[in-house]
Amino acid sequence: MSQFDLVIRARRAIVNREEVACSVGVSDGRIAEIAPLSASMTGRRIIDLGPDEVLMPGIVDCHVHLCDPGNTEWEGFAHATRAAAAGGITALVDMPLDSSPTTCDLRSLELKRQTAEGQCYVDMGFWAGVVPHNLGNLRSLHEAGILGFKCYVCETGLDEFPGISFEQLEEAMRELAPLDQVLMVHAESADAIAKIPDIPDTRSYAEYLSYRPRGVENLAVAQVVEAARLTGGRAHILHLSTADVLPMLASAQREGVKVSAETCPHYLTIAAEQIPDGATAFKVGPPIREADNREALWRGIESGLLDMVISDHSPCTLQMKNFDSGNFATAWGGLSSLQVSLPVMWTEARKRGYQLTHISRWMSEKTAEFAGLSHKGRIAVGRDADFCIFAPDESFVVDKHQLHHRHPITAYHGFTLNGVVRRTFLRGQCIDLQAPPRGKLLSKSSRH
């Protein structure tokens, strides 16, 4: 009988989209065997989970902004990956902007990889940007192992990462289609925004929201769908906040258009009516919308049209959030939520009758599949032994000062949440935040 490096015996484990009792044997950082709980398995280390603990696949969050290099005072790889590990996350994919330089060419990609090396407590992959000046040169980034591409179809406010026109969007999709690479789109229409007056200084969330109506997203999504239809390329709508477009997306998918979408915990758990005036921790782009929209997004989840939930962790400094003035107009538009995204989703999902099997599908399996990380996202033989030991019935109150983010900022401060991450395992070893980081850098060449 072979001896494993690690054996975890769990009364409850998420395997093949079911909750089962089993023993999991790990060798050389990968899952080597899954057997009944009663099976006799020997290991150098054996862990028996408690009756209140569930063995889940590690969360794969493929939409985060870590601001490194160049803006490490906002977050940085070390702080973000510590928070990720504490939150049951075992792999992240970093967006190409909010770092400086932005990740739009080979030089900036290599600099980001060099900066991340040795700093990450979880595994780390990278997306690249599509901007006007790198069109025609995307293949080089693809060949360098980038996991996919992102663009904006509106202005970003960043000279290093300008938005692209819809003609350029079609050009990019034609360039990427033969590579079978996805183009992720921040879908807010530049034309629609240009017709809206500038947001005045305001502490009123309702007033702020009125300057970013659903139509801004609706128009952009329609144009992205048509670009995907015309070019045969793969398009993905990032951080979908409006449910208005769900019928359009469903129709396009039925017709064979290669378009998908994701949403975020904040759109599924918070409603605009709940946000107090001056509470700029809740400002994000696209914005959190009304309760009826939130309920419609859940119907998109129920139907399977929306099957990915990501954090869109977008941190900043305390000053950038305008906490003193509460001015929504100029506050940074991003939520810091990385460490608590799993319990936030679980708290809301269990109220609605969902199980941990659903959480694992939305936040591990489908996100890993989307990023092309076929060795992650599920508890299955041959996959990385990345686990989250989760106590779903234990509750806690979020204290922003106890999070591992660089700054004590989160919209969920004071929320009572269900679900506590007891331990996180990366390739068969429990992540020790007091020890040197062990995260690896992920690329296409390391997917399998």
C-alpha cells in the first residue's frame, strides 16, 4: 500500500459537484486518490476534519487588481495574496491596469512577473491589456503565456490604459480569434457616458447612481455581442451589474455567439437602497444597483446564464475613498473584498437555498475553467491539491482592521457573515502566513 504525503479525511467534501464523505490522498502536491471515508489510507500526515468542516476546492478568483508594480501603496502582491489565502483562495489572476506600467507589452509583463516572484502566498496568473497602441501585436503576449486579454470601451482616466473604439474592438477580436484567446470587456458605453453630465459633488448614493444608469451597460453589451457575432471571437463581459442584458446574452448564446459574463458578490448581496449617504466604501464601477435588479441577477444565476462569481477586488488608499467628505463623485470606484468574498457569497446563497456545491461551481470550477487553469478548481485526481477548509455554520462579524488588505477598507465592515475559513492548502501544504510565500506564477505553459 502506497503512502501519501497527506491524507485528509472529510465527512463532507465537494467532489464532482456533490457533497460526499471521502478520504483524499495527496502526493507531490497533487490529488492522487479519492476513496470512501472508511478506506484504509496511510500518509506521512493525516488530518481528520471536524463534523462542522467541509473540504472544498480552493477558490480561484480570476478578476483582481493588485496594483503591483508602481502603485503598491494601494495594495501589492504580498498583502493581497495574504488576504486571499486567509479567505480560502488558492489562485488569483491579476488585471493589467492599476499597476504602472500597465501590462500591455512583453516588457511590462516581464516586469510584473519579476515583481510578483517570491511575494505571492497563492498562485498567480496575469491578464494582458488591449489598448489602441498594441493592436496588431497581441500574438506576442499570447506566446509569452498570458492567460487572456482585457479592454475598456469607455475612458479609463488612465493615460497608460486608454479605452478602445468598437471598430478597434472588432479588430482585436479578429486578431485573437485564431489564437482561441478570450477578450474580456469592461462594458460601459463611451457614447452613452458622453451624453450624461458630469457627476456633481454629492454624498447621495441615489444621485450618484442616477449618473450611471443601466443603459450605459446595456448599450455596450449589445455592441460587444455584435462584435463577437461578426468576428467569431470569444468575448466576456466583466463584472456585470445590470440584469437588463440577460435575455440578450441568452439569445446570443443560443445562436452560437461566443459570449459569456460574470458577476460579483456585491451585486448579488447589496442593494442601492441599503447604501447610506456618504458611504463611499460602496462605490464601484459599474455601480451597485437597485434591489429588483439584484433579484434579476439571481435569476440569471439560477438559470445558469451567469455561472462565474469573482471579487473584482479593487483596492486603494484611505484618502482616495473620500471618507472625510463622503463625496461619491470623486471617490475611488472599487471595492476591497478579497478576503471575505467567499463568506459574503455563502451568506447570501444559503438564504436562497443554494448549497456549497453551487459556491464551488461558481467560484472555483468555472473560474478555473475560464482562465484555462485545468489543474485547478476541482477536487479530482490529478488536480493540484488546493483546498479550503470551511466551517459553513460558524458566523463572524467583519472587522476591517483584522483583514490582511494593506488598508482597512471594505464595504462589509460590521456585516455578520456565515462561513469561516479554517485553513487553506496550496498544493498539499497548509499556507502559513508567517512563513515565506510558496505561490507559483501561472502561464499557459504551466496550465497542465
